[in-house]
Amino acid sequence: MRWRVKQEGYVECPEMSGKTIQNLRIYPDTGDGTEVQIDFADGTSFTCSLTCQAAVKSTLYRPGIGSPEVLRKYEM
């Protein structure tokens, strides 16, 4: 399948244009992510896995009167 990442910030899948959807299933997150499955009337299927990634943002700061003084920011 050819993925096209558009300048507008989305992925386009032209092979699926005009197909008739027979069924759409959403499977809950089982640790690998939530999966979306689209079954088409022509016997083909498309799956997409959606995952969330944790982000860690930390700050070392010195509290005081007014805004705290940020000494360093950490991100993962």
C-alpha cells in the first residue's frame, strides 16, 4: 500500500477511495493499542492501530515570590 503524507499533515490512502464499507470494528486496547478494522465489500480489509505514548516533562525550579525560577527542564 502506498502511503502519501500530505503537506497538510495527514496520510492519504488512495487505494481505498470509492470502496464500499461492509463493516467497521473497533477493538479495545490490549496493550498494543486500539485497533480499527474496516472490511470492504470487495473482500479486502484495512487495519489501523492507535497507540498513546507517555511523555515525561519535569522541571527543577526555585520557588519564591511571584513566578518560580526555572533552573532546568527535563523531557523524555
